[in-house]
Amino acid sequence: MATQFNSKSGNPKGAKPAPAPAAKAAAPTKPVKGPGRYEPSQEEIGIRAFEIYVSEGCQEGSDLDNWLRAEKELRSQGPR
């Protein structure tokens, strides 16, 4: 008995087509928002905020200010 083929795909009738090859993952890059605007990672901001905290005598209560300052500094400097 001869096997019948689907004329469009060339596969035997009733057979499922082979899955398409998976796309390769792109290499990780620095996060960027908008054209040419550098967006530092949470880790980079945290490290810089801690450096600011230590440089200012480890004063409590400045967490948010240190974070925002670190974020602003890193954005203006661009990728390291």
C-alpha cells in the first residue's frame, strides 16, 4: 500500500510537521530605555547607593535619596 502525501507540506497525510528550529537567544546587553538612553541595572544602582551611604558617614534614613542620586549619576555617566 502506498503512503499518501500532503501536497502542500510534502509530509505523509496525518503526520504533524516538524517543529521550527528554536531561535537563538540574543546576547545579554545593558538595559536601555529609548534611543541612546542608558538604564543602569538594579544591582549597579544598589552598589552606587551603598557607596554614597558609606561616603556620607552611614547616616540612616537616606535610603531613597541615596538610591535616586545613584540612579541619576549612573544614567548621566552611561555604561561602564
